[in-house]
Amino acid sequence: MNPFSDLNLLIHLVSLYKSIKPDLIHHVTIKPIIYGGIASRLTKMPAVVHALSGLGFLFIANDIKTKFIRKILSIFLKFAFTHKNLKLILQNPDDRREFVNKNIVNEEKVKIIKGSGVDPNKFKPSPKQQKNTPKILFASRMLRDKGLIEFINASEIIVKMGYKAKFILVGTPDSNNPQSVTKEQLHKFTKHDFISWEGYRSDMEHVFHESDIVCLPSYREGLPKVLIEAASCGKPIVTTDVPGCREIVKNGLNGFLVPPKDSKSLANAIIKLIDNPALRKRMGKNGREMVLKEFTLEKVISDTLNIYQELLKKEYKP
């Protein structure tokens, strides 16, 4: 949000690109795409890849300030996407439709690669037996638009109905994101003995093994890595019927899709899985099979290298 800082960034990138003279540049996430895209145009780079994992809160919120920023952002993105030898990698067809319908990018420049991939040899089902008290996991940055408040509300609904379950929060707040909650708020949320906050964990495969159900009631995603990893570990998933989330969960097959911002529906879906261990096992198996077919790291790398080769074959004329 600091134009002087961003101008310095742009000048630095132009200097860097002129010095290195790469054959291809791959920008990841929205800020590098905007400024790297402009720098690529100014320095006449021969091939450019932009990879956008999700549209984020700037494309979710509808307050006046965010709408204004979104309009300005769209102008910069449109310019960044005008390079003649360019591919934009998006993770789901909803994001592609949004960009194409708003004339931000031409459809032929867009490639869909489903997520960032997962190593199925690292994230694999655990032989441990399921426990008597189910553990429901929410693993994410502690943001409101990830559905954190709905998850907490759903946990209270479920416990009030007499169910015995443990609800686990894994992840940290993000002070740079306006949707973040504070540590103080998290401590208030976890005052009950049935819900706990574990903070940051680097051993996510073990976190999944310790859980029975994985939940991410997000408002919008690119394609959440946490759900791909959960499916690879053979865990049933409850998530929202929104862009990104519905790419990894097929309702009734490997989990349940519920409406966003609906704690009651979220609670009901979790209860179905709490009540039926056999269903949890079956859905977990289906999710693992889905990952092996569509979401492995090997497939993502192969698809990305194919895009590189396609661009590098073309003769670029600025």
C-alpha cells in the first residue's frame, strides 16, 4: 500500500531482469505478478509465467475501500497479462471464468493446474486405529475468511448437542492480513476444554494422523494445499461449496460440501462423520485415490515444465 516502496521494487526488478537476462521468468502470487509483469514488459523478456494460487480477500470483500483497490488492481493485472508470450496458471476454473469475463486476461493465455501438489509418500494414511473421541482439525492461517469463526461456532453447536469431540486449531494469525484474528482473540475462542489452539506445526503429516476429520469452511480458495494433504492422508473432509474447495472435495464421495458462512450446516456435516466411523474410513480411502490420480507433486511439476517448454519454443517478437 506504499507507492514509493513499490516504485523502488519495480526499479529493482527492471535492473535485475536486465542484469540476469533470463529466458523465462516465473512470478508467483499477486504482488510479484503485478510488478514482475510490468518489469517483464519494460525489459522485453522473452517468456513469462504468472502463477496465482487464489484471489484472496481483495476479491472476496465488498466494502467500498476493497472495491476501489480491486478496480485499480484489475488495471495493473490486465497490463501484466498483455505480454505476447505468457501463460497464467490458475488453480480452478472459477478463477479463470472471473478473469476472462472481466476482460483481465485472454482465455487462451490461461492454464489450469490443480493446486501445488502433494508428496503421497510423505502424506499417507496412518495405520493407527481411530480413537473413541473424534478429533476435528482446522489447519490454516487464523483468518476469518478461512471460516475460523464458523468452525468455532459449529464446535459449540456440536458439544451442546451432547457429542464428545475435540476441535483442534493449527496455524498462526497473519498480522499483515486484515482478516486475521489476534492471539488474544484465539485464547478467548479456546477457553472451552473441547477446543484448543496448537499454533504453528511443521509436522503436518503427523497432525493429520492425529485427526479424524479435517475441516476448512473457507469463503474462497485457489485450491487449498491443506485439503490436498488431508485427502492424501486418507482423511474425510468438510469444506464449503466455493471456488477451490469444491475442486478437491466431491460431495458425498470424499467429504461434504456445505454453504459458506453457515455454522449450522457445518455442524450437521461434521456430526454425520462423527456418527459414522465406517463412512469416515470410506471417504478417506476415496480421497486418497483422488489425490493419486490428480494432485500429486509429480503431476504438478510435469504440467508446469510443459508450460515452460511451450513458451520457450515460441519466437518472441516484442
